[in-house]
Amino acid sequence: MSLSPFVRLVRVPDRRRGEDFAAALATAVGDLPPIARRTLTWDQGSETARH
């Protein structure tokens, strides 16, 4: 198992809308190197429906 000390918190305007979550996620990870984008982990709630 690999662990990283890197955490990025993102405010999502309307957490119930998948579109808002997808837009916030795209903005938050847009400046990360491609290898870092492959290791995302998040709660699999309904807000991730459109990721």
C-alpha cells in the first residue's frame, strides 16, 4: 500500500448535483501532473455520478 501526504479539499457549491461536483473536480485536479490524477480516491456517494 502506498500513502501520500498530499490532500486537496474542494468546496462544491451544490453537493447533490453531479455537474457541480464534476466541474469542481476538474478545476481541482487540472494543475496536477498526470500521474497524480491516476491515484484519486474519494467517497463513492451520489455526488460522483458524473465524474
